[in-house]
Amino acid sequence: MAAASDLAFDPWDAAFVADPYPAYAELRALGRVIHYEPTDQWLVPHHADVSALLRDRRLGRTYQHRFTHEEFGRSAPAPEHEPFHTLNDHGMLDLEPPDHTRIRRLVSKAFTPRTVERLKPYVERLAGELVSALVAAGGGDLLTDVAEPLPVAVIAEMLGIPESDRAQLRPWSADICGMYELSPSQDTAAKAVRASVEFSGFLRELIAARRKDPGDDLISGLIAAHDEGDRLTEQEMISTAVLLLNAGHEATVNATVNGWWALFRNPGALAALRADHTLIPSAVEELMRYDTPLQLFERWVLDEIEIDGQVIPRGAEIAMLFGSANHDPAVFADPDRLDLTRADNPHISFSAGIHYCIGAPLARIELAASMAALLEKAPTLSLAAEPKRKPNFVIRGLDSLDVTI
């Protein structure tokens, strides 16, 4: 088995983070599962395996519904990190049935195709206003001027968060999401804990206000469901709201800037898109595949499994490499080429199985709306400066994307 020092896979190396795809090709050539000593994880780089494991009930996002930390051979989280883990562990992404099923059933009512379709005019109008402001200014930072405010406003609107309180949502989210990177530092953990305490306190006050004065929003709906006997605790409501805010915009923000950076690096594809706006739906899918916003997704092994003859014991951790799976030549012809007309595109950027992204239909509407507005209102949009990539590996994005009209 290859040693970690022999691998090009190095999530703390700036050169790897800038372009991990050649290293993924090396991993796929090595085999179907590779043990990575620095994080004590089993890396899974092939599309077929990632797709199957996302649906395998022998794996779980948590193990605490079946085992104590001691029984599972794991240490309990540090006590000083408790606020983050309380917040994170009560969200449906980190729960397994039956709690996951109960919470997802309630939340899914807000993300039905009909409900999401009703949001489309609002999303398109807001995207148009943001892009018009960018054009009027002669350019700016596509990240902060368009990519961030659009999905944050949409999910905040759904949850019923007042406009005056929305500016703090993105910083809280960024600090919390820092804990999803591999081996986060003490400083990262401290920021995540502080953001967890502040975000939870804010939502606790908002829930109290909605109990007294319900509105036509998701938080009011969750309170009503709880009152009707669906047993949603206040902590579950808080964790669900934070999860929706974080997941509801992190991936969309990064998909937007990653996508436009890819288009600027592939001028032929950008010219084709500008000439034919009917390519927008397939372009959205291809850009999410080409530079995947979420590169790695972890699962615990609840019951021993075997991959290609390698037994992986209970208590181990699997790291499914979404970015590698989305560049697997066994599934995607010429995977390193940006092909906006790619018809067969089973990318797994939205995950799969019971944890498939509940907001995927809304994310697609947001990505298409901002792309359409930029193509229509800013046909001469161009890169103003070479962007700097964030040092994060798991959640892949840019620090900024400066553009000019």
C-alpha cells in the first residue's frame, strides 16, 4: 500500500488545493480504496464506489445512534468544543434514521418542486438587481456582489430572518464550516464555537418571536409542526435552520465563483455560452462537476465492509472524494475538459442516498438565475485580476473574483 508521503494527495498543500485533479487521477490508478495515514481515513476515489457507498446503510454520518464513543473506539469531542457539536449533531445532515427521517420529512415540505418553483421569480428578480448594480459600478467582486448575497437572501427569506440581521449570517457560516476541514486548528475550532454560540442565541430569540407572532416562513412552520406533535425540539429547530443557511448558500456561492473562474480559463466554452443561452442548464451541471464545491464527504463504518478485497472495520472513517469521482474517466468522457454540452452528466456534487441535498432544486435555480443575468446584462464581463483560492480543501472556493465590465 502506498505511504502518505508517496502520494500527491495533500490537503494542506497550496499547490494541491489549487488543482487537486491530477492527484485524484493518481489515486484512482492506485486502487479503489487507499488508507491515508495523516487523517486515518480510507480514501475512495472512484465514482462507482462513491455512488454506492453514499447509499450503503452500513455507513453513517454519525455512530451515536448505535454506539457510545468508547464502544466505537473513538474519543469524545473536547469539552470546550461542545457548543459546536451540539449545534452540528442535531442537524439532519449528521443524523441517521429515525431522527433524520422525522426532521427531513418536515423540512422537505418547504423544498417541494412546487414550492421551489414559486420562488423562481423572486430569485430571478434579485439576481437581476444584483447584476445590474455590478454593471452600474463597472465591475467589482463577483463573490461579494452577486454570488454571496443571492443565496443568502433566498434562504434567509424562506426562514423568515429579517433583512437587517442577514449581514452576520455569512461570517457565522464561514466560521462554523471551518470545522468541516480535515484536522482543523485550535483557532478554527475557537471561531466555530464562538459562531455556534452566537448563531444559536440569535435563532433562539427568533424562534421565541415566531412563537408569539407566527409568519409564513419555515421557522414558523417547524414551530407549528412541533405544536402538532411532530416532536421537533428547539435544539433541532436551531440546528436545522443553521444547516439550511450553511448548506443553502455555501455550495451555491462556491459553485458560482468556481464556475465563472473555470469559464474565464476556458474562453471557447464561455464564447459558446454567450452565443447560446439555452446551454445554461447543462452548463450549471457541468461546472458543478468540473470544479466540485464539496470535495470530500465523510462517513463512519458502522458495520464492517469490504472494498476490492480490503476489509474496513467498524469504527473506521471513509472519505469519499467527490471531486475525484466527478473526474472519473470510467463515467465521464474526457473528464478534464469543460464541456458545457455534456448530456450524460451523473455528477455527485449534491451527494446521493438519504442525505441527498434537499436544496438541490433551489440551488439549480439560483445558479441558473445568476448565470443568465450575467450573460444578459454583462456580456463583456471579464476577469480583472487573478483570483486567490481559499486554503480550504473540503469546501472549495475563492477568496474573491474581481471582474470588470
